[in-house]
Amino acid sequence: MLTLFATNSGAQQTAPATPPADPKTLDTVVITGIRQSLDTSLSLKRNAHGVVDGIVAEDIGKFPDTNLAESLQRIAGVSIDRAPSGEGSKVTVRGVGPDFNMVLLNGRQMPTSVISNELGGASGSRAFDLANLSSDSVSALEVYKTSRANAPTGGIGATINIKTARPLDLKDRVASIGVKANYDESNSRLPDPFQGSTVTPEISGIYSETFADRTIGIALSGSWSKRDSGSNKAYTPGGWRTFTPTSGDWGSIPPKPASGPDPIANRPTGLYSTSVDMRYSITALQRERVNGQATLQFAPTKDLTFTLDHTMATNTIDKKNAELSSWFNFSFGASNPPTTFAGGPVATPIIQTALFPNNDHDLAINGGIYGEKSKLSSTGFNTAWKVNEQMKVDVDLHHSTSSTKPNSPYGTYSTMDLGLFAQGNATGYYDQKFPILSLPTTVFDAKKLQLTGSQFNSNLSDQTVDQFQTGLSYKLNADNLLSAGLGFTKVKNRAANYNNQNNDWGGVGQQGDYANVSTRNENLHSFFGQIPGSGDPRQWQNFYMFDFNSLRARSIEVLMASRGYTREQAEAYLSASSDYSKGNDWRTEEKSTSAFAQWDHAFDTAIPMNISIGVRYEKTTVDSSSQVVPVTATSWDSQNEINYTRGSPTFGSGSGKYSYFLPSIDWDADLAPDVKVRASYGENIGRPGWDTLLGGVNVNGANANAGGGTATQGNPALKPLLSKNFDLSGEWYYAKSSYLAAGAFYKKVTNFVGSSGVNATIAGVTTPIGGAYYKAGQAACGGATAQPLCIRNYIFNTYKGQPGVTITGVNASGEIQGKIAGLPTDPLMPFVVTTSSNEAGDNIKGLELNAQHMFGNSGFGIAGNYTWARTGLKYDDTSLATQAALLGVSDSANLVGFFENANWSIRAAYNWRGEFLAGKTDGAGNNPVYTEPYGQFDLSIGYHIGKSLTIQADLINLNDGYIRQHGRSEDQLISVTQTGRRYLVGLRYKF
């Protein structure tokens, strides 16, 4: 068992005496490779108390997958969440999402630091990103699916322990070095300026040796890898606005005109949705990962072992991004084709047309540079002491840190928008897997380019974990074991953000000022060739992009000329500051004290049985403080957005505490030598996300829409999720290395963390929408159906020079540019303040089926599993309210076949995950985000040359799958992402 659980090994039945060796026997058959790893994993499952699964390395220094998350998905009930690059990063277990699965490194809680660039900084995730750790020094992954009194809390789905090599645990010296060449097909699907190296390297090595008659052990391991890849995505970041036919909300379809053609071919009679934009995004990613671990062990006697280890990991990610997008702007009108809805509980347009007959709308050409660097450092010390034959004592402590910081001169996330003011009518087609944008009258003209919006973010995430654990076990006799322990954990979490967003949607300078910015035109279809529909003849096939540095340099010159900025002011306007005292700063400290006691008993009866009964006490205190930048005023600066003016940062704080007694019981029986049954009950808690614990009120974003803004308020007094878990399973080990298993699980989850929106206002913060100027313009422009452009032009023409009305110019299409400020006599700006709260919860239930079969000594084998999972915490697609639905619940399946002999080692694996709820908000607010079914086929081939050299090839995503997400119906595309196949070829030499 892992170090943390070492004090809790259950008593086993006495093994039959081993017969003396036959002196005539000259040879011993030693099982190695794939079969050895499967046999060891099978033994872990068979001999454990409770439901445990695992994956063991075929050999130290060689794990079966290039990524730990990719390996974990081979286990029944485990599904992975994929990063935009297509690589596995986080895990969902039995329908419980990544935030509620505890990941340990050698029994220790690991820190995590995650940032959310696009949303402005803080991420509340507690999930450990497995992509940060190389698999080269990992000896095993253990997944504990049932609760144990001696296990740390937090994993209501599972507790996952990553085990690394310990030199005194190894019988022989281990020394190997490996090199790989990585070819990523997705890199070749990028435009030329974005493509990285065709082939990138990976180098890894491990050395483990014992000295002084095995009293001293040293293990060193390290890896360095680079990967250049691409991620091409079509998506609707503005989300899907959902309305009732009579709502009349901002952005809903206009009423049927009294005369003339109806712009809506078939008007919905119930709930309906519309999109506001369509985008095509190309992202180039360059990742460099460095991992290292050093372990020193000293065993002055066979009963006392000291272990000192240090683990480090750095993950540097640099991205370039280019986007082309059209903002539909709710501009429905009589057209050909008209907007057409598909039926359903929520009607969705399969054709949506926006009218811009003057060919002067801005087609957005967006470009960005992103950069972040994550560092993980963990130092631990362990003492394992066998006091006597009955008593063992284990003491473990560690200090671990994780941080993510900007790695770009422009901050963590920087983007600039170059508008092409030559777009005419736009039609979006959602009748295929790929969203199709038609721009029949748009023509590129460099003289109509102009900088509009820009955003420069600098984000920081830090987390520190200090943990002390001690355990004692006392063996009363051969059938009874008592164990107890104490633990203390302190976690400090910080997330900070400085967001410099410039909403210059009317343009900076004049359109002709940007004619010489370096631009290029690519073929859109070439980036999405694997997605059905991307080659549709209706599709606008041009993809315009610009050089980021060229546009920024030109924009600085234009700012100096048009607004009188100094160069220093202009450069600051287009950059991000790392002075977080001027932005948002969220800090939370969580202290936990735990104690456990457990009794393990083996029944010496006709049917051998074991039982473990335990209880864990957990007490936690939470203190949270938040620095936020308050809104002090608003102004209507463009058709669609109300911009905020912010004041000096202020602090808010709060605290909370909770304590729980968590019982657990595991029972198993050997009904026959090859048949085992199990039953378990246990309680566990899952702590709320860091973002839900924040004190203070934070107004989201840099602007609002006409209907108002949004804000969030944390709740440090939140209780954790409480899960009561039942498990029942049976296993039949019918042949050597072969078995069948079936299990059922049921989780009753309460205190689920949901959110509720409360309508609120901020004293003194008014909005021009609904004010005297606005009402006059609305009346002059046709009443309730008046368009924002008409109202704005009326106000500028009628109230020029009046308080709050400022004109800055007129664009080429005749639209007056300027600001309309909220006046003291205007209505207060409405805000929906979302606050986290505990809700009743529901259940998660499912079945797991496992099978593994070896075809005698032929070298062939097959393994497979299927998990069926359901929950009562479903999302109601017909409700517009905030919902407490559970993310990540899905069916999943794996099928692995392999062949192995003295020279060859071949493994083929197919992994499938069914549809699941991935999010509860899109760009428009409370809307579901579903990830559609996804399957991936991987192949690994190894050839052994002698005893020391192995040639290895790993072929990943051979079926070239793509990932698609939708909203309330399959026609409501959220995103569809294409990456590519990966090929890794390398050598590994054992000394």
C-alpha cells in the first residue's frame, strides 16, 4: 500500500506453505512486460479492502501511456477531460468531476494553480492537472473508489495516488535513458506563420541504486520534452440567448412586421434561442515541460526507514491565436434566406440571417499572444518505523507549492481586434456538424481596416500546501489490526488579475491608418478538413489574419497621432500590468485537522471473510479576503455595450467552518478460491471551489449589455458536498491473469454547491438605458422595436453638448461615435449578483463491468470495461433558471488488445466517452454546454533488441477524432475543435 495507507494493511489469511524447491529445476520463468503489469494490477484489485483499481508500469521508466490522464481513462469508471490540444489533463470518476477527485503524490495532497485567461483571472478549480507531470518516473497509479477512514478527504469520486520509484523497494539497480521524436499532425494544420517545429524532442532518464548493504538508496529521474501543436476551433463565444415569444428582451427576434416580408420563416411558439456571433479560431501551442525527482532513503536497521524526496515540474506554454468572426448584432430583417427555426422543446435557428445592406459592418479579424509558466515544487520527509512485531509508526510531512504566472511581455492573455468595415449581410447555417458562415457581398479592402477592441490580461495563481500526517498500527493477533492517526493540512490559495480591456468598438483613428499593417489570407477549409460540413459551398472560405506585433506597433503610432498620447501612454494602453494592487486579488486560507481510527478483522471461518470498520473526523476553517475594483459609473459607448468606470480597489472578507464524522465499512468474502464478493459503505466530503468561497462583491467584465450587468459574491461559509457511498461487487478469477467483475455503486450527494441570482443595484451607478434621452430616442425611432443605432444617433443629434453626451467622430458608414453617460437622474444600473449556496443534492448511480483474458501462453490478451452512470442532478433544457446540475456524468468504455513475446510488445486501445454536461454557463449566461460522444484509438508498438535496447512507437488519436459541444439542442453549436494525430518514435536503453 502507499505510504499514507501503510499503517492500515488488513490481516490476511495464512498462505499455504511453499513447497521446497526441486534441486533438479534449473530455470525459472519470470513474467515481465505488459503481462507483468496486468498481473500486478490484478493483485492490487484482488487483495485490497474496498474497490481499488490501478495501473502499474511495465518497467520503471516506462509507463503504458505518454500521459497519466490518458492511462487513467483505461480504468472502469474513469473518464478524462481533454485540454484544447486534445491531450488528457483531468479526470472524472463515476460521474464526479475533477474538482471532487483527490489526487495524491505518494500519499500527499498536491497543490494546483489554474488561471482562466479569457474570463479575467480567477479559476476556482481544485483539480490537479495531470498533464504537468511526466509519466517516466511513475511506477503505479492507484484509484481508490470507496471511502477509507485513513484516506484524506476530498475525493468523493475517488482518491488517486501517484506512486514514484523508491530505491529501497527495488531489488536491483535501475538505470535507463530514453529519447523520442514527436510529430504532431495538428501542427501541420496551422497557417505557415504559426507552425512550429515539424519534429520535437523528448528525453527522459532514471537512475536508482542502493549502497552499504541496502541501507542507503538514491533515485534520480528527470524528463524534458517539447511539443508544437495546433488547435482549430469554430465556436459561438457570445452564447445562445434564450427567450419566450413575448419576452421582448434585448436581442430577441422582432415582432412580425405590419407589412412586407417576414424576416422569420417560421416563428417559434415556445422557447427559442438565437446566437449573436460566429467565430473561427486557429491556435498554435508550444509547450516545454521539465520534470525531476530526487529520492534519498536511509535504513539504519531493517525496521526503520527514513525517506527524503523532492519533486519539481515546470510547464511553459506559449500560444498564438488568430480569429475571424462576425457579430450578428440582432440585426434580423427581410432577407433571402430568411431566419429559419428547427422545432423542439427549445427552437433553434438552423438558418440565421443578419442584415448589413451598406457593406460597412465590421468583420472582426482578431489576433492574440498568450503565455504562462507553471511551477510545481514538493519536498517531503517520511519515517516508517516497525517498533516491534505488533506495532508500526509512520510519520509524513511535506511542503508543496504551485504557481502560474505570465510568460509573455504583454501579460498572460493579450488580444487585439482589427475590424474590416466592409462586411455586408451575414447568414449563419447550423444544419451540419460544422457551423457555416456565409458573407456573399464582403470584399477585403485594406483601406477599411481599423483597430477596434483590445484586451491585455495579467493573471497570477499561487497555492501552498503544508501537511503533516502520522499513523500507528497495532496487530492484536493474526486476525485483528487496530490503526489510528492524526493529520494537519493548511492550504493557502491566491488568484490575482489585472485586466486592461479597451472597448474602442467605434475604432481608433481612421480606417486608412491601418492599410499597411501586415496581413494575409488563408483558406478556411484547410484548417477544418476532418469536420463534416467545413467544405460546404455556402461557406465563406477566406481566413484573414495579421501580424500581432505589426498591428500593435501601428496602433501605438495612431494613438499618439489621434489622441495625443505620449509613446509611454500608448504602450501602456496596449499592455498589461503586473501590479495586482490595481486589480482583483482573491486570497483564501483553509486549515484542516483530522483524526481516524480503524479496526481490520479477518474471520477464520469456512468462508474466509475480512471486514474493516473505521471513522474519520474532519474539522476545517476557511478565511477569505478579496480585493475588487468597484464600478462607479457607466456609459453607452457602442450599440451593444454599456462600459464601466471603476474606482479604487476595496477589500471584502469572510470566514466559515465545518466539521464532520465520516464512517466507513468494507467487507469481502471468498466464496470460492476464485470468487470474491465485496460490499462497502463510506462517507466522504468534497470541498467547494475556491471561487465560491471568495469574500466581497465583484462586478464581472469591463462592460454590460443594455439589460444590465452581472456580478458574483462568494460565500466562505459554504459547507462541503457530503457523499454517502454504497458499493456491491463480485469478481471471478477464472484463470491465470484472467477475470470477470461486475459492480454497482450508489452515491447520495447533499450540500451540492449551486448558485442563485439576486437582482440588485449599486448606489450611485446609473445607466442611460431607460433614461430621459433614451426614451426620447426610442419614441422617435419607432417605439419598442427601435434599433440601438437609431436611438444613439438621435441622442447625439438632439442632445449634442448636453450633460453626459460626448461625440468623438463619425465612422465611414455614418454612425456617430461617442459616449452617452449615465446621469444622476437616470435609472440605477440593474445587476444580477450570483451567490453560491448549498442545495439539497441528489444521487449518482451506476454499474461497472470488467473483463480481462489471457489466451494461455500465446502472448495474446484482451481487456475491456464498460461503465453506465446516471444522476438525478440533470440539466433541464427547458428552464431558464440557474440550476444545480452535476457536471461530467457519462457512460464510458475501453477495449485493449495486446500481443507480447520476447521481441515484440504491441498494444491497441480504444477509449470512448458518452455525452456529458460540461458546463452550466455559456457566453450568454445560464445555458448548458454538452460535450458530445468522443472515441479515440491509440496504438503502441515496441521491439526489443537484446536485453537493453527497445525501439518504441506510440501512435495517438489514429482515428483523428474531433470534439464537439452543443447547447440546449444539437443545433446550438457551442464549439467544434479539430486537433490531429500524434506519432512518437523513440529508443530506450537500459544500463
